Amino acid sequence: MNDNLSELPILLCCIWAGAVLGVIYDALRLVRISGRKLAVIAADILFGGCFFALVSAVLLYADSGRVRIHYFIAVFLAMLVWINYPGRLIRTALSWIRGKLREKHGNEGKTRCR
């Protein structure tokens, strides 16, 4: 009989992997914003490779490579939580900082006529 508490460390590893994948997705979002089709395709392929490699490594390390659907659900839920909460907060802060830098550098070098 499989003890349910023995699944907890594996689920925590999957949640960690999902959070890391959320960070990778946010980092690659900068490439996606550029709008260049080839760069977007390369970023998607890179993210797919990172996803496959990280999830495979976590499952191999945590549960001897056994694949169960609730592990993937935990990864996807952790990714969604990251992208919607801390990721959104970080994107908002970076947008605010970028706006402040544009204001600062946008006014330099311009002379006002009175």
C-alpha cells in the first residue's frame, strides 16, 4: 500500500519546478514582446525544451521517473500561480521603473523655449 504522505515531497518538487518554469516563461516573455516571428518561435522551442528537461529531471530525481497526472497538474498550477501573482507584480514594477527611466532620460537634452 502506497502511503499518501510519501507523495508530498514529490508534489512539492513539482510545485517548485512549476515556479521555476513560470520564472523562465516570464524571462522569455521579453523576447515574445519584440514581435519578431523567428525570435518568438525560438523562445517557444527553448521554453518547451526547458519544460521537458526540468520536469523530467524532477520526476527522475523525486519519484524514479514515474509519471502521474497529478504531478503535471501541480506543475501547471504552480506555473499559473506564478504568472498571475508574483510574475504580474514584477512586470508591473518593471513597467513603472521603465516609465520613470523614460521620463528622466526623455527630458534630458531637450531645451525649452520660453
